[in-house]
Amino acid sequence: MRFATLFPAALILSLAGAAAAQEWAEFADRADHFTVNFPGDPAKQDLMYKTVKGSTLQAHVYSAKDRRGEYYMTVVDYRNASPEEQASAIKEASDVFRTKGKATYDEPGNLDGHHSQRITIETPAGRRRLAEILMSNDKRLYISEAETPINTPPPAQYQASIQVLDDDGVRIRYQGGQENGRRVR
């Protein structure tokens, strides 16, 4: 009798888990040269991004949310910025991100051979924010952010899915880092 009661509950829970897993899908934007998993179709907003040196650059923010949190991909076009601004872009974006809370992880990263900065902060509102910030060789700054409650697991399906694409939509990966390494197809 007890098994008969538990079976429908287990079935409902497994179907709910499958439905939640199905809402995540790969999103690709060829114009901004990236792909990432989002929980559903993201909204896109155009904006102007101001650098520390005062340049105003064109940017796009893609955002989506699910029951666990909110997810953002900001792409800033640095092609018209000075070489000095391009060189300091990761540091500047990282500094801004750090103002949102207390850093619990803050280290240089490597995403497919692209140098990046990985940061996790805890906000005063009791939220966890994760960021991966990188500059591609084609002078686009990518800032991926995920915000979830502190008591939930980090959104690995988002952070681990980020890929930088070339003009043909092919993933760009480097062996040995983007400056010295060779591109792997």
C-alpha cells in the first residue's frame, strides 16, 4: 500500500525534474560571436558601455531567468577602442563586478584558451553572483553573470556552456593560451 502511494509522487518529481532540465537550451548569436545555454530564449537589450577612460562603446545584454536565478551575457564591442582600453577591459569589468558584494572566489581563468577572470561574490541581499569575464581576439568583451540564492548550487550548465565563435560560427579554442597558442578546430 505504501509503495502505491510513493510511486505517483516519485513519478511527478521525476517529470518535474525532466521538465526543468528541458527548459535550458543552447542560444547562439552569430553577430556577437558567442553561444551559451540559457533557460529559455533570452531578451536582448542594446546599450552603450562607458569605459574608465571615457569611451562609449556599443554593447548588448542578453538575459533570461528561471526558478533558480537570473542569467546575463553582456557583449561589448571594443573594436573602436584604443589599445590601452582593450588591454584593461577585463580588469575594469572585474573591478565593477567586485563592487556588487564580497568576493569569495576571484582568480584568473582560462576559457578555451581565452584569458579570463572568474569571480564569485556574495551580495548584501544574500545572493550569489558568478562572473566569467574575457576579451576575445576580435576585440569583444564578454561578461557572463549568473545570480542565484546562496543556498542553491551554482548554475554550472550556464557557466560551463560559454563559447566564443568565429565569423563562420565555429567555436574558437586555443591550446596554450590565445597569445602563444595555436587555434584548435
